[in-house]
Amino acid sequence: MIALGVWAVPLQLGVALYTLMSLRERRTDRTIGAAAILVVAITVFSVGGIDFGPGAARVVFLIAAALLGDSIGSRRAYVREIEEKADRLERERESEMQRAGAEEQSRIARELHDIVAHALSVIVVQAGAADDVFDADPLQARTAIRAIDAAARSALADLRRVLGLLQDPADYNPQPGFEQLDGLIDQVRATGINVSLEYEGAPQPLSAAVQLSVFRIVQEALTNSLKHGAPEHVTIRICYGETLEIEIRDDGTGGADQDTGGKGLVGMRERAALLGGVLTAGPIPEGGYRVATRIPIGNQA
């Protein structure tokens, strides 16, 4: 039409160029638009019968339509990118919330397992002892019943702390640590098992996380001894050095059963791993079962 001199208004081509540049569905769209404008300009200025002024105005009109479409396309692409980024951040936030929720559930599950399993093991052993001596020695049966009561009350207090059931923050007990080890050992001793606690090395200040993990590892190891090992003696050794070493050794017969135990052993390994440590567990050649963990402290942490 331009070559024939009948192109009055470049409206159709302007709309086409605007649409092409604004959609920008392919990387070649800009090249195609620029090529179209170049062909039109060559035609306008090479064909006779078209004045330079009107021809240049038509070419400028096409360039303006293309630039407007490119601007609109850039804005649409920017808005789309912002929306995609917002969607991505929202998905990441939801994923992070789910991950945090899963970690919290796992933490609570480990706490509940350690608390309930230990308390129930003590209660079962003491209840059996009370039943055995109830008629022959009521005084000893009463002692066992009192141990059951103490274990149940302690477990209930721990459950309230873990689940956050208490309304007054002042009623919460501190997280278990080394100071509570004696009470834990007394509960096991009340079942008739001889438990000894040995410290080696110069004591060092430990974080609350380390103390809690050590307490739970010792608690779970003692629980496994009660449930599976039927030992007469359990030795707990805590050694301070470049790393904190904890060893729980019993002389029971339930080593194989303890190896097949479920979440208890997994939970102990997870607690050690979260602090950068390692935990090993298994039967020992001379008889009995051994749980040993090594946790970095001080400069090694």
C-alpha cells in the first residue's frame, strides 16, 4: 500500500506493532518489530510520490506505537515478576512454617517419649514389686507405691511444662539439667537397681541445651535398661575434656532387645547430632549394654 501511494494512515500497522511489543511472548518480538519499522521507513523514503515530512511523521508514529507497546510490556513483565516473587515468597514462608511445625512436633514427641517412657517404666517396675510383697511386707509395698506416686507427679509436671498447660509462667519448672540427675537416679534406685554416677575431669559450664540433651539421653538409657535389660547395676560416667563424654553401661541381658527399640534410640541420636555430637549404642562383649555419646563443648562446639 505504501509503494502504491494509497497508505493514508498507518493505524493498522501501529496497532499491530503496539500489540507485538506489549505482549512480548518471544525473545524475537522486538527484532520483528524493529525490522517492520525499518522496512516501512525504507519503503517510505525510497518510493516516489511521498513527501518527506508526512512520510517521516508516519514512521515516527510507528516508532511511538512500538515504544508505547514496549513500555506497557515492560510494566506488565515487572508486575508479573513482582507477583511471581510474592507467590514464591509466600510458598517459601508456608514451607518454612511447615518445617518449623514439623521440627516442633518432633521436639515435643521426643520430650513426651522420654518423659512418659521413663515414668511408665518406673511405675510398672514399682507396681510389680508392690504386688509381690503386698501381703508379706505391707511397709515395703507402701514404699513402692510412694515411688509410683513420685514418678507420676514428676512426669505430670514435665508434661505440663512441655505442653504449656500452665497459665502462670512463674509455675514452670526449669528445663532438666545436671542438677536433676540425682532425682532421676533416685527414681531408678527405688526399683532395686544399683545406679552409680561418676564425674571425671574439671567441670565446665555447659549450656542449657547441652544439659537438657544429656539429661534426656541418660533418662532414655536408664529407661531402656529398666524395660529390656533387667540389670543389677548401672554405671553413668560423665567426663569433661575437649568434648563432653557420657557413658551409660549396665550388666543386664537385654542388649539385643534394646537394639530393636523404636524411637528411644533414634531420639538419643538426634539429640546428640543436633549438638554436633555422635552417639553409639550396643551390647558389650562382657555382657550388658552400653550407650556412649560425645558432644563438643567450649572451643570444640
